[in-house]
Amino acid sequence: MRHRAATRLRFLSISAILALGLFHGPAAAPHPESAAPAGAADQIRSGLELMHRGRFEGAEVAFRAAAAADPSDPDPHLLLAFSYVWRIFQDRSDPSYDAPFREAIGSALETADGRLLQAPDDLRAMAAIGAAQIFDFTVQGLRRNYLKAAQAARRGHKALEAVVKRDPAQSEAVFALGGYNYFADRVPAIARGLLFIPSGDAERGLDQLRAVASAPGWFHTEARLLLALILGSRDEHCFDEAEAHLDAALQENPGSPLILGSIGGLRMRLGFYGEAVTQFEQALQAANEPVPERVRQRRGLRLLLAEALAGDFRLDEAEAELARAASGPGPLSERESETVERLRAEIDQRRGRPAWKVREALAAWQAGRSDEALALLHEGSAAFPLEPLPRFLRGRLLYLGDRCADAEPDLAAAAEADVARPQWMDGWIALYRGLAERSLGNESAALEQFRRAAALRRFRAADRATLELQAGRPPSARCAR
């Protein structure tokens, strides 16, 4: 039982990192209650803008300058701690940011306590204490210090509730509390009881985040991005609303590689690989500054781009992007190495053996010679009738060529082949069969195939099946109408 509780708390901790500011964006205006000197406020705004663009080192310099300009303000220390949370989450195996994070959290709490000694009703200071405790909760949980994480959660939740009770429009507290309320509600009651974690309320949390997203303020963009993360998850499946929040965030922050990459990630999860490719390419272009941070970010974006290209069967391009990512400056992290190996194996799977004519068929298709591509795949499947890949690809190309009735026999034969198939192939066989059946007006048969694809645990585009099952209807009352 303790193991299960610890596992769920670890999930909550990771989620809370995202919830409480993974995408900390630019300020629309100075905080309405801020009494910071103009120079400090300018530095805070600059730091927020840099952090939103993924320039964390520059943001750190700006926040430290803001703290020096106004030593009585806890916000620069809190935002500095927040920038470390992001970097800790990006590479959880690297403990080098833990000590400066703790130092920044300590400075935020000490500064906020000092303000409360002078003015016990200072809501900004109370909100900073609550947010700092929640940030500490996320990192302690990530490091599996579960008792310390639970203690921080209790203190943070209490402080934030007190602020919101007195000022429901205090956006810093509402944003942090909204994220906590949503994710804490995902933890089973028995786990919360074992660790004495305050309960949450998912619907209230979403309402709080929507309120912050709909009003100007420091956390306006962050609330949009958090809502996109939550609503586009496999817990909620509110894909339309998630995409709307991302589109609005990009319109408000044009050219942000982080938002462009987030849009690409959602499109890829939904199986719209061509659209994902466009978003990742734009994100790479936006992240083209010659600084070390951008080098690391471009590597991550190239890996995502390679995955989207592979999903779209643009295999030579995918292999080229993978090579660029792997050969960039500096060693690959453990997670990046695993991604490279997985994608290399998947590209090989998608190419099949030379005798199956897959590579030649894909080249013909991309050159606009669809009849030649289909003929080559027919030749490959006739020569190797037990191999599902040529039949699957032929069915896929027939579907993409709007020949849905002709696609079904090849897709069915690929599904019935008595050989082991990778999950991506099983999932897309079912998806294409469902899409073809729907185009032909056979809705019950289509739904059967979509359910089959959605049930595949390791199918990375399973959300596309869920989207098709929705058929334009929001899946739950928590989705905005």
C-alpha cells in the first residue's frame, strides 16, 4: 500500500511541476499590488519574457537583478526558484540545480516572512509563501522525499486558501491553488490519508485556472498553457479546448519555441504528423539563437521532429534529423539516448526488408507517382504474403488517396497476418480501417475499430482514436462548451 501511495505521489509531484509554472510566461503588466521600484519591475518583466522563450540563464540574471533592486520583494526569489524547477524537471537525473533551488526558496520564504512582520495582512507575501511551499512540494516529491513533500503541500495549501478567501482575484494564489486543486484530486483518498495531503477539487481547479486565463495579469499565459496540458491529457480528452488555449497563447506570444513545440506535441499525439512537422520546424527556427541553452533545446526539438517525420513515413528525412540530433555538441542524456535508439528501431521497422519494395514505394508516393507506389507495394505483398507491412502501407496509401473501399482488404489482411506486429502498426491499421468505414457510412464498424486502437496501451497515437470516438462531442462535463 505504501508503494502505491508513493508512486501516485510521484505522479502528482511531476504533474504539479507542470501545473505550477512549467510554462511561466511574460507579464502583461506589473503586478497590480507591486510596490517595487521601476527598475525591479522592469527586470521581473524581462525575466518572465526570457523564461517564456526558454532563455532560463538570462531570466536568472534578470531575477537576481530585480532582487537586488528591491530586497523586500519575495517575487524575484520565487521566480528564480521557479526557473530552477523547470530545469530540474527537464533532466531529473541532474541534481546540480537542487542546491540553488533550495537557496532561492529559502530567500523567498525569508523575504515574505519579513514583509509579514511589517504588515501581517500583506496578501502578496502570503501568496509568495504558499507558492514557494508548493514549488518545494514538487521538487521534494520528484526526489522521493515524500514526507517533506506532504508537509510542504499542507503549508502551501493552507496559505493559498487563506489568500484566495480574502481576495478571490489574487492571480498568483489562484493560479497556484487551481493547479494544486486539480492534481491533488487525481490522488486516491487513501494515499492522501496516509500522507495527510490536503484534498483537491478538479472542477474547482479548472474553474480557477480558466478565471486566470481569461483576465490580464502575470499568470494569464501560464494558465492557458496549463489548461492545455490538463485538457489535452488522457485523463480529460478535451482536445479542442486544449488546442484553443495553445493557439491563443501563441497569438499572444508569437514565435515562442516553447508554445510552438507544445502545439506540435499535441498534433503528434493526435496523429496529425504533417501538421506536427510544421510546428516543430517553426519551433526550431524560432530557437535558432547561438547560445548553449538553444543548442540543447534544438536537440530536443529535432528528436520530436524526427518522430513526427517517421510517423508520416518520411523516413529518410526522419533519419537525417535523428542524425543531426545525435551528433550535436555535448553528450546525449540518458533519456535522449533512449529516444534515439527507439526511433532508429522504429524507422527500421517502417522500412522493412528491401525485398518488400517499401522504400521505393514511399519515394514514388512522395514524388506524386501514386500508381507506381501502389504497384510496388502490391508486388512486395504478393512476394511475401505473410508480411503485414506492405499490405498495411498499401491500405494506408489507398485510404489517403480517397479509395476507402479499396483500402479495407489490404488493411484487413495486414491485421489478420499471423505474425507479431509493433504497436504503432496495430494502432494505425485499426485507425485507418475506422476512418475508411466512417467515410463509407459504416459508423458501427468504424467505432469498433476506434475502440480497438484506443485500447492499445503502448500505441503513441491512441489519443487520435479517442478523438474519433468523440465524433465532435465533448467527452465530459469538464470540457468547455
